[in-house]
Amino acid sequence: MQLLFGFLLAIVIAFLAYKAHSLNKSGAIAALFTGTIIFGIGGWQWAILLLTFFITSSALSRAFKKRKQGLDEKFSKGHERDAGQVFGNGGLATLFAALHFFFPYETWPWLGFAASLAAVNADTWATELGVLNPNPPRMITNLNRIVEKGTSGGISLIGTLASLTGSALIGILASLLNPIADSVSIFIIVTLAGLAGSLFDSLLGGTVQAMYYCPADEKETEKHPLHTCGTQTVHIRGWQWLDNDWVNFACGAFGVMTSLLLKGIL
């Protein structure tokens, strides 16, 4: 019965998100699948964490439009999430919600679920709010190198603080909504894991993520095969298979591994 309720709730959320242009058709279908598992197996506590990530990230992607003008040309996709983005951000969370069905009295499925969402939430907040930094970001692999806003691998003070805040939001909810573990430990672990995942995302973006170049606009971009202007982009660095969706997945995975490591320490 709970799975049925989860399916019905997922239909409503996916439909509303599609109508609000937060998801395209493939993204809505993917959200229906992930939502059914998370809402149906995890229950309302798990649903709150997922919806917190989705609602806040969608709202931030639409905020400060004037400050973000010209940055869309750098990112591989727009604000309408497709299936790749949904699974890249929520695939691991879905897996841990499913594992909760087999291990209902263990705390590690909840911890892995929360840490994966904290990581992708931290990364989203850093990306969307980092543009508010008054100074251009610096490359994570070389802090002496100043880069344009929106450059993969670029970090800034405001972006890092935004990342920590986004992670802490999930950490607070994870500690309050989990009744079978020490709330302080859950908050610390999830928050630190989320921040670590976000920084790992930036590291991948500055080193091995596939990046391209538009010869017409003379700009580096994630877009391929065509840039915003319609010109075919040329691969200049990184692994061609490692696009932003896989980087997001790796961000969540690093958050999960960090959380499990911290759980063993704390």
C-alpha cells in the first residue's frame, strides 16, 4: 500500500515539475521511477529529504537570472532536468532507499541516502550561488589561476559557503528525521560528506571531465556537439565519456564513501 501511495505522490510531483519546466519529459519519467522507490519504500522522512533537494535546487536555478546571464553557454544542459540529470543526482539516493527495504533497522542506508543528497545539493547550491561572488573564481587545482565564472573546477568563497549551507540543510533534516541514531553524529557526518562530495565534483570538473571549445565564440564549454550559437564544439580535454551527469553521480558517490568512512571514525 505504501508503494502505491509513493507511486501516486511521485506522479503528482513529476507532473507539477514538468508543468513548471523544472523537468522535461524524460526527466519526469525518471523522477516518477526514483520518486516511487524513495517515497514508496522509504516513506515520508525520505520524501522530505528528496523534495528539499529538488525544490531548493530548482528554485536556485531560476534565481538571480541577471547575474547568471551568459553562463548558460558554459553548462551542458539548461534548467529543465532530463533523465540523465535525474539519475545522476538521484540514482544513488534511489539505491539506498531500495536497500532500506532489505535492511529496515540499519542506519547506514539512511546515512548513504542523506549523504548522496547532501553532496548533490551542496554542488547545486555552489553552482547557483557562486555567481554572487564579487570576484572571479579560482581553479581548484591551482588557486593562483583565476578563471571565468561558470568554469568547471572553479571555486570561490561564496560558492564554498553556499556548498556548506546546502549540505548542512540536508544534514539538519537527516539528523531530525532519523529516530534510531545519534542526531549530532548524523548532522556532522552528512554535512561534511556533502561538502566533500561537492569539492570532489569541482576537482573532477577541473581535471578529467570532458570539456569542449567553441571556435566561433572562442569559449570553453561543456556543451557538445553544438554550442549555444549552433557551432560544433571541439573536444579539448578530459575523458569524453565523463559528462556532467557522470560527474554529478561521482559527487554523490564520494559523499556516500566519505559518510561511511566518518561513521567508522565517529
